Amino acid sequence: MEGKKNSTLLKRILFGLMMLALVFPMLQHKFKWLKETPLNGAFELLERPVFSYEAWFEGTYQDQRTDYLNQNVGFRNNMVRTYNQWHFSFYKQANANGVVIGKDNYLYEENYIKAHRGLDFRGEEVIQEQVERLAKVSDTLQKLGKHLVVLLAPGKASFYPEYIPGFWIQKRGPLTNLSRYSAKLKEQVIPTMNLNSWFIKNKGKMPYPLYPKTGIHWSKYGEIVMADTLIKFFNKMPGVQLPQLIVDSVKRKTEMWDTDDDIEKGMNLLFNIPDNEMGYPYFRVVKNPEKKYSKVLTVADSYFWGPFNGGMSRDLFNDGRFWYYNETIFPDSYESLLNVSDVDFQKELEENDVILIICTDANLFKFGFGFIEQAYDTYFPKK
């Protein structure tokens, strides 16, 4: 008899817990008792659908309402993070598009490993033709008193090949885009900074890491190294003058700032992945009021976002613009969307003293992002 009572009590407790598990998310959605950390990543936040008889009878209101409730159910963010943490901790899987978990929890994006292993090679003829076109554009701009410079940015897999998972090591392409573009740019005597090879050469020799463990871009310290190197490179070119960059101090931290853990943020985990100690520079730009500084237009991928947000285009490049993937123009697009297709392409180029193309090895399969072809067609139109 006593056993039957205990069994009944246990069933009631389990039933009560089950009902609480169902009711709590609804109460959290309604009253927001507990603060939840928003999820990181690119996704569209749905607005609460407005009821109408037309939408009801068409069935669209019900679908929109279901999608809205699924996205806004209480504790959803924590449940997503718990699910992601489970897969990361027990299966070494990342529930984030294209993310690869390497040895010692070094994080990569798949396209960087493919670039390092030569799995995205464009082909010799394509690279040859594109660089020859770029050389003609560069010569034309030089005659107009302008300069074109290419900066080959480093890649995470090229910099940290020792942490790439073993199954990727077995895959190998014939050549890498980086090796061929580097060689062809040198043949055509196009001013080029190969920071990929420079970063690798100086790996472990710098006082602070040039690359983070859980991020995909160069570290904040690496950005300053790049900026200082670029200034020296530009100031050796005839007619080009950039201001002075002075680093006052560097703060050591194991808590990541800004983009130094951007991959990890996109994974939406419950717990932080332990990071290496990083260096965070405090710097300033010094200008001589008697000098006229050069204006630089930058055509680049996401590797320029960190330097751009740090004021590089504004303070060092004389308010030069940033053409993100040769599509969207910044800082103009912060206020109102402005695309490259909306402006006078030739006029925009010739208003600058230097045109800088920045591309990491993972994006060399689309080097220039259409800029080279557009510039070539501008100055060498088809008859």
C-alpha cells in the first residue's frame, strides 16, 4: 500500500514538473522575468504579425504567428546555447555555418582551410589574365598620378596549419591561389604587400599574437602591425604621404575584445572557450598641419572592418571610402545605403591618390571582387 502511494506521488511530481516545463517558457515570453543573452549571427528578427480577417482566411496569419512564437518562446536563446554547447563539448561539432573545430579548440572557417590546401584554385590562365588586366589599370592610374596597391592579407589556416583537423590534411589541390597571385603580381611589377608570408615569417617573434585562437581575422594587435607596415610602404611611394601612427601602450588580456573571438560568438555557446593572452594597443594618429596627406580608397573584404571601425580610413586615409566587396560604400551606407553601382566609377577612382585592394587568401578565388574587371572596362572599353 505504501509503495502504491509513493508511486502515485512520484507520478504527480513528474506531471507537475512537466507542466512547469511547458508553462515556464510562456510565462518568460510574457513577463521577461529572467534576462537572456541575445544570439549572435545573421538572422532576421520577426515582427509580431498583425491580425486581419483576410490573412486569417488565407492562412498566412497562422503561419506568421507560429514562426514568431517559435522565435520568441521563453528561454529559447538559452536552449539554443545549451544545444550548441552539447554538440561542441561531446562531439566537437559547431552548429554554425562553415565552422571547423581544430586541435586544442582552435577555430577555423572551412573556406580558409580550402584556400590553404589549394582546394579552390582558380587556374593559371584565369589568374594570368586578371593580373595582366590589373597591370594595365595600374599603369593607367600611374599616368594620372595615382597609385594602385595590393595587400594580400593573411589567412587563419595558413597561419595556424598545425591545428587543422587531420581529415583535412589528406586533401590537397594542385596549387594555391596565394602562391600564383603572389608570383604573377610580382612579374607584372604591381606594388604588393604580401602580409600573409610576413605574418608567417614573424609568427612567434612578436610580443603579442598576430592571430587569435577563436577568431578568423587578424588580431587587434595584428591590425596595428598591418597599419604601421602599410604606412611605411606608402610613404616610400612618390607623391604619397600618410600621417604617423604612435602606439602609447599595449594591454594584455585573456578576455577577448571586438572581433578577436568572432567565430566563437557566432557559435552561440553557453561557456567561453579559453583563449590565449592577447595584446590590445592604445594608439593615436599624429598629423603635421603643414603637410598634405594622401587620400586612399580601399576595396576590401571583411579583413578591413576592424581597421575601418578603428578609424583607419578616417584618420590615416584622409577620409577615404571603403568599398566593401566592391559593392557597398562606407561610411556613407551607415546613414543611407550607397552602392558602387550608384556612383560615377571613374570619377570616384580619380578623386583618390591611392587605390588599395585588400584580400585574404580565402577570398582570392574572387580576387578584386569585380573591381579589376570594372576598372579595366572603364579605361579599356570594348570596341
